[in-house]
Amino acid sequence: MTVADRIDAYRTVLEEWLRGLFHGMITHPAYEKIEQEAEDLEDAFMLACFPDAFGIPSPVSYYTAELLPFLEDEYEGWERRMWDRQSVIERKGHQYHF
């Protein structure tokens, strides 16, 4: 193995290690926060569209019922997630490390 091959192998290993370090320190936490915020926004939208599922009367329920065929795949998971989730304050506190 020549010196050039050894340098090339070292650079390959170093690039892979640095890519993993960057992903672990910067990229992954950012994606996690973005996914949590997107989930919160989706939950707020679904709650605004279907408050009757939780006993909250809404005058626009007749109109939002037309959205149900388009959101039926997400509706069951959302309803389960809303019933099983902790309070919103606990979730936000956990998100910001309180």
C-alpha cells in the first residue's frame, strides 16, 4: 500500500466520521424539532376542523365535515394521539427543556 493510498483511505474514514458527527450534532436535532413543530401545527389544524370529536361545539362543523374524506387516513391517528398525549403545556415544556 503506497502512501497515497493510505492518505486516501484516511481521508475517506475522516470524511465519514465528520459526516456522522455533523449529522449527530446539528442535523438530527434540527429535523426532530421541525417534525415536532409540524406535528403540533397539524394537530391544531385538525382540532380546528373537528372539535366535535372532543365535545367542543363548533358552528363550522357542517362545512369541515366535507374535508373528512380527504383527511380520513390521518383522522384516526390524530384522534388517538390527542387522547393519549400529555397536556399541551407539558409537551411544550419538554420541547424547550423545562
